[in-house]
Amino acid sequence: MSVPSPASDVARDEAPRRQSRRDTPRGSPAARAWADWKETRRLWRLGVRLGWLDIRLRYRGSALGPFWLTITSALMVASMGVLYSRLFHMQLATYLPFLSLSLTLWSVGLSSLIQESCTCFLEAEAMVRSVQLPLLLYALRVVVRNAIVFAHNIVVPLAVFAIYHVWPGVNAVLALPALLLWALDGFAACMVFGSLCARFRDIAPIVGALLQIVFYVTPVIWMPQQLGAKVSYLLYNPFYPLLEIVREPLLGRVPSLQIWGIALAISVVFWLIAVRAFIRARARLVFWI
């Protein structure tokens, strides 16, 4: 007899006594997907608890827990900062704050969220089959989990800022709506990539490989101004505006309206694709996983 997981226990305690609306609504696929969203919104506290439980289970038995990732990030920033500042002929006091922030935003922000969105529904197979909950609740779970990891790792660039006395000032507040946009885009990524990877298991490694390429063509370890007059070409990279709307305020600068406009346009298009993909795949997800 199989032993239920702690995540399943939490879900059973928090789930409503009546049957989940995921199985009961009648009508079009869009209506059923909308009912799934409303049920997820009602059970958002459960999604937060599941995300927090994932962090506890991932580092169970570890003395430092998620701070091991923070230590790894700090060592990577220190080693890469010294090396690339010499390669790019840049002052360490100028380059290291940029690098530490960029690596954190990319590795435990954009890249991590996209890669984990691919297994959003696959890793929840046991819960999907044993507990009647809205499917979008597992997307919320992934977003919350990554937000907690991000909060642990943001201390690395903050420590670098303190060492070099570089503070963004009040402009840092402008990063809050950008981070909210990241969370919404992460939720959409779970809808589209989670659905695709449940049907086609090769999508996840393909996404991981593409992210490696995008990492080098996006100004993460190199600065945009190094392109000189060709910096405008970066606007064709959809990751660049999304990265800038968070990075610029934390570096003490205000993102341009053009950058914000492109980032919002990318997010709107991405959400339209995600909603369409989830509506089409929702009824089959249980069979695919």
C-alpha cells in the first residue's frame, strides 16, 4: 500500500469537502478552465502552503537549507566577477554589482521559473490522481516556490551593493510592479509549458537547451552598452525588456517607457497563448501525466 506524501496530506486538510469544480462544471472548455481559475483563486492559501512545503521537503535534513544555493551564487559571482571584469577591462566596483544582480535575476528568476514550469503538472502527478484540486493551483505552487528561493538569493547582490556602497534609492520601488509582472508571466509559463511538457516530454530538455543559448545572447554577464550603436538590436530579444524592468530600478535607474511597453506587450501575447493552450489541454492533462 502506497504511503501518501506530506503534500497530499496538506491538500486533503485544506481542500473543500465538496467535489472540486474541476470535475463538475459543464459547458465549453473555456468555461471549465474559467471555473478552474476561480477555484484556484479561492484556494490561494493552499497554493502558498504547498509552495512553502516544497521548500521544506527539498532541503529536509540540511543544516543551511536553501541558503546552500545562496552560498553557491555568492561563490559564482565572486569568481566570475574577477574573471570577466579583467576580460572586459572594466572596474570591479562597477561590474560586480551589475553581474551579481543580473545572475540572480536570471538564474533564480527567469530561467528557474521557466524550467520548473515545464514540470508543473508532471511533478504533481500523485496529487492530481489522489486529490481533487484545480489544476491551476499547481501553477501557483511553482510560482510561490520560486519566489521563496528568489527571496533567499537576492541577499547576494544586496551584499555586493553594501560592500561597494551602491544603493538604488527610491527607484528600487519601481522593481515591485516588474516583479509582479514576472510572477504573472511565471503563472502563464506553467499554463503553456506545463501543458506542452505533459503531452510531449521532449519539450522540457529543449527549453533547457534554448535557455542556455538565450543566456549568452542576453546581457547577463555582459553590459548592454558594450554593443555600442547596435544596442537597439536587443529589443528583438524578448528576455531583455523583461530583465531590464527589474534590473534597472535595482541599479538606481528608471526603465524607459519603451522598455516597459515592450515588456507589457510580450506579457500580453504570452498570456493569450497560455490561456489558449490551457483551455485546449486542460481536459486531457490528467491522462497525459
